[in-house]
Amino acid sequence: MTLDEFAADVREIAQHAEMDLAMDACQTGSRAFLAVLRAVTPKRSGRLAASETVTGPFGSGARATAQVGPHCVYAEMENDGGEISAHPGKGRKGKGRHTLHFEETFALRVHHKGSHYMEKADALGRAVVAAAVAKIAAEFLGKL
């Protein structure tokens, strides 16, 4: 291999790194995080976990980002907790208006503790994402 051929190969590798490496790493890392998130998401009906998706990745060059999370109206309440208040209406199963119905209790307001599952996913997901991104980098460097 001549010096010119070597320089051309290095330029090609650098161009690939600038164009694709960040996007590949971001895509792989965000999918790895999604798997962790779905594992710690509270499951009742499965609707919350089913709403969790990856948006992206977006970017170019050496920078890429993606958003991973739920797209369900009650996701924030399930994570953070808060006060749940009754809304006007006919009620459920023929029960009166303006009530929340839980077994034997009839209340106008209840406090939901919140499971803080997003924080749990963040803590558990850091190592998983780092490993996924390291694998992409190792595969890239292995092509050198």
C-alpha cells in the first residue's frame, strides 16, 4: 500500500465516522434504553409500555440525539404521582357523578404516589446504553 492509498483509506474512514457513526451509535443506544424502560415500566394493561417509543435519531456529523419515552396521557402521573380528581359525568357502572370508584371507597380526590419508573430506567439504562454504543464503536474500529 502506498502512502497515497493509505491517506485515501484514512479519509474514507473519517468520512464514514463523520456521516454515520454518531447516528448508528445513537440508534443502537436508544433501542437498548427502550428495552430497559419497557422492563421497568409498571404493567397493568400494558398500554403504558406499548406507548413507549424511540423518536429519532436526529443529527448529522459527529452528533446525534434521540428521545425515548412514553406517549400516553397518564404516563407523567404514573411516573411522578400527584392528585387525581373526579370529573363530571355519568360515572362508571351506573354509579353517581363526580366520583372516583375504588372498591368500597367513593372519593372526589385521591393521591397517587407515582412509581418513578423513568428514573429507575435512567439509572439502569446508563450501563446498557454505554455498552451498546461501545459495541458500535468497536465494530467501527475493527474495520480499520
